[in-house]
Amino acid sequence: MAGIFGSDSGGVTNAASKAAFRAGLNKVYTWYTGGFLAFVVVLAVLEQMGLSRQWIGLIFLLATIGLYAGIGIMSRTTDAAEYYVAGRRVPAVYNGMATGADWMSAASFIGMAGTLYLTGYSGLAFIMGWTGGYCLVALFLAPYLRKFGQFTIPDFLGERYGGNVPRFIGIVAAILCSFTYVVAQIYGVGLITARLSGVAFELGIFLGLGGILVCSFLGGMRAVTWTQVAQYVILIVAYMIPVVWLSVKQTSIPVPQAIYGFQLQKVTAKEKELVSHPKELEVREVFKQRSVALAEKLKDPAAALTADKAAAEKTVADLKAANGPLAEVAAAEKALANLPKDPEAAKKAWTAAKGAADNKAKPLNGMPPHAQQFAGDPKGDAAAQKAYDVSRRNFLALIFCLMVGTAALPHILMRYYTVPSVKEARESVTWSLFFIFLLYFTAPALAVLVKYEVFTLLVGTPFNQLPEWIAAWNKVDPSLMSVVDINKDGILQLNEMSIGGDIIVLAAPAIGGLPYVVSGLVAAGGLAAALSTADGLLLTIANALSHDLYYKMIDPNASTARRVTISKVLLLVVALCAAYVAAQKPADILFLVSAAFSFAAAAFFPALVLGIFWKRANGIAASLGMTAGLATTVYYMIMTQPWMRGIFGVTSPVQLWWDIQPISAGLFGVPIGFAVIILVSLVTPAPSRKIQELVEHVRYPTLRAG
């Protein structure tokens, strides 16, 4: 195994050595997969014999991180080609698995099914956009980038457009989109580590960070590649087991994709029942009244806060005077202490609370009917027709941004530099799509199966008989899971439960009644997804700084060892910065990831596509186009996205362009990038003859050349 992962061969040079290398890989990963399955079975047996849940979680956490660390140690290298592009010797099928793991981030593994659970049909935009993006990669980018032969995307921009300005803008853009993306992954790492080990979320982040760093720090792309193959095996097994179990439990058919439509019909029927259920109407009325009361408070926050403080102080004083129960006194004192400190804080807190109450006053806990395509009604009144048009427009805009962003993400495109030839770059994209398809084809079924469990088994359960997993997740993060008996009847109604999309997958085994060892397995799979993507992203940032900024722009005479060392130091610094930002819980995982896609789409896609297919595109145009596209996207997000508005202190009213949501901001940046590059190229001098010949050489010779 050490021989497979640890050889600085500088590449596989002939057919015999290629065959031997692949045979060795096949043997290693076959044994690894069998050993992992045996490990899960042993833990399941130990659970039945009395092994505690805490120990199961810790064993999963330590075993998986230890495994990744072991591969990282065996793959350590200081060779530049090995560190940056894994020696360009990764076979297509294994590169496809590594790309699948690199791609299957916390958003895909944790957030995808959760988004589908909460939003229904509209969540399919993520699946369609992300998988469609790989078609763009195969057609427009992967084989041509491999033929150019650079180490990174900024490296390609510098060579193709002939200068350090396009390279530097590429570095800035790569860091921006990769850092945004990696914060989301580290947030997912903290969430899962906290659930597995029971430690605080913030501590969980730094525990998981050790697993990230030991791979990318020691062996760069070589270590990351072989670790990601191992991580893919874990994450796909972990994802499939609970969804197949839920499918068997509900229908006796072990093919969840086949029974998706059948169960969706049942969910739709249950939705109609819950919309008009008397108890649900009762709960929604309580929230409606709460919203009205908060609206009254917001008319004069200072006076309302003074009245609330006086009432809370009187309650505490009355309880103490009457020698009330200690628990009631403590609760009253806590309520007093938790009141907002000043009118401004009260206004902020009450505005958020009113928004939550308004949402919970809606049918189905504010969720749209799962099978409803778009909001509104194309045959309804003017308002309903507008709502339908806006919903459909945003659906298509999101698909566009995710497709183009997928085709431009630096950490994904870097993967196609690691294969031996252009032919294998194309094959690698095909394998990537297959391995990603396995999860994405299953996510819609998982969302419907979990929703069926919640609607039919959980709703209507007495509060004193609720399953243990609800309290466990509430302890991890109350914003992800909480239940409150609003109408005081002792029975859980749908609108009395708040569930975050980020725990749907992680809680699926417990929701289905599976043994805890499967919950540990799923958490380990989520950890593998987050770690694999974080590895690739951190490496992208560190390489952009060390290879493209330091070596290509500052010190071209730097030795290989010095470049690799600088990359490792920068990787550590970036990882710690990302962990610090993630610990602040800046926004939900899906928004952070989607923002990264819009950044990548606007900054890179026009410059990459025109750089490959139009030899007239020049460096000045590319620099201006990347800057204009990225600036437009960032500006739109700052002006319209609530979290970013708060960060930048924007107080003006939100004005959406054509009602497009900020998650799809790249819709405006991409066409602006194309337009600027084309127009500026036409009015400025053409690139040198050498660069134009290089583009022609890459575009038109037979693709068999490596």
C-alpha cells in the first residue's frame, strides 16, 4: 500500500507499468472496501452487546480520520509534479471517484436531501444544475485544459493570456470562491464532529480540521487524491444504507429510486390532510396571533421593551414573595435575563421572531407542497401569475448559475490535470458523472421517504414519547431541531416542529429506526464528504498563493522544495482562518456553497471558454472581463442578501433585478464577463502569434496526444 501511494515515480511511463499500477490500486481499494464493511459489521455487533453510542461515535470519528491521516503520511512528497498534480498518473476511474468525493461536499451530502425536503420540486434545480455542469466540463474545458498542461487555473490564465495581470485576478477569484466554499465544508465538519463525539461545535471544527490538514499538508494533490478515493467509498455506502432501509421499511422494495413517485403520492395526500387538520389550524392561529403582537411591539420598541421588563420583574418578585417553586423562579429569572438589552436589539430580535411566526402561521410549516412545480398559479389572478413567473425564473436562473459555476470551479478543474492523457481526461469526466449520479439520483427519494416518516409517524406523537434523536439534535444546535407544544395539548403538530435541512440526512437512520451504528456511519460519510472537498479547496488556495503568486510572479528561481514548503505553510494559515470564520456560523451551508458557484461562474467561465475557443481573446480583455463579471456578482449579493447586507452595513431597501434571488447573482456576472472580453478584444491588439498558435494546437490536433 505504501508503495502505491508513496512512489515519486514522476509519472507512469509505459503500458506494463501502467497496468501494474492499476492492478495495485484495484487490490488496495478492494481490500479497503471489504475491510470497511467488516468494520461496520463489527461495530453493529458490539452495539448489540452494549457498546455505548458515545463510544461508537468516537470510534467512527477516530478510525476514519486516522485512516485519512495514514494515507496522507504514506503519500507525503516534496516533488512538485506529485504535490501539485499527483504526478499526472491517476487512472480515469480513480480520478472519477476522487472527483466525485471532491464534488460531494457537505452541501451535496448533508444539504441536498434537506433542501429537497424543505423546498420540494424547486430543490431539483440543484441536482439539474450540478450534474449539467459536468456536461459543460466534458465538452468545453477538461480535455483542453489537460492539453495546455499547467498546474492550476490561474496558471492557465497566465500562460494563455500572456501576463501576470490575468494570473493575479485569477488568484484573487480562486481564493474568493474557494474560501467561501471551504468555510461551508468546515462548518459541516464541526456539525458532524459535534454529533459524533458530543463536543462543542467550535471544538468539533478544530478536531475535524486535523483530518483535513494531515492529508493536504503532507502530500498535496497525491495524498488528497488517494484519500478522496477512500472517502468516496465511505460516503456512498453511508448514503445508500439508510435510504434503502427506509425504502424497504415503507414499501418492501429495496430500490428507493423506483418507489419515489409512489411515496410522493402518499406525501401529497398527507399534505392535503395536514393543511386542513383542526389541530394544525389551531397551532397556526397561535403563531398568527404571536405575529400580530410582535407587530404591535415593533411600532414602539422602546416602550414595549420597558413594559416587558416591568412585567418580567414583577413575575420574579411575585414568585419570590409567594415562595414559588425554585424551577419557576429560575425560569422567570432566565426570561428576564434574556430580554433584549436595548431598543435596537429588541427591534432586531422581534423582527426575526415575527418573520419566524409569519412562516409558521402558513400551512405545512411554511413548506410548499412537495410536488408543486412553482409558486403561484399561471391561470390565477395577476398576483398568482406574477408569483409563478418569478418562481420559474429563479428556478432557471439557479440552474444556469450552478451549471456554469460547476464548469468553472478551480478545485474541480484541477482534478483533470492529474490524469495521464487528454483521452483519460474525457473518460474521467464520464466516471465523475457516474459516481456523482449514484448520490444525486437517490437524494430526491431520501427527501420524500423522510418526509413520509415525519408526516405519518412523528406528527401526532405525544411529546413525552418523542424519539431520542430529537433531543440529541436539539442539544447540538437548537436552530436545527426544536419542538415546542404551542397549543398545550401534549401532541406534536407539524407546525410545532422546526427542523433544519442540514440534519435530514444525518438524522435519517434515527428517523427510520435503524441502529445507532448506522447513524455513526452516515455521520462518517458526511465527514468524508466535507473533508474531501475541504482538502481540495485548501490545496487550491495554497497552490494559487505558492505556485502562481510566489513562484510565477515573485520568485521564479525558487527551488521545488521551497515552493512546496511555502504551500504547506500557507495551507495551514488558510485552514485556520477558514475554521475561525466557520465557527461564527456565518450563513447556512447551501447559501455559502451557491455563492461560491456564482463567484466561480462570473470570474472564470467566460475567460476559460473564450481562452480555449477564441484565439482573438487577449489579456487586457480577460482581465477586465473577469473583474467586471466578479464585481457585478459580488455587488448584487452585497445589496440583496440579508447576511451580506448586515456585514457591509447596507440599509437601503432591497431591490432585486428582475426578481432574481441573490443565490443566482452569477446570472448577471457571466454575460457581462463574456461581453467585456469580446468587446475589449475587438478594439485592442490581438495576442501574440505564439499564443494564437498555441490555442490552435490545443483545439484542433487529434485528442489522442497526451
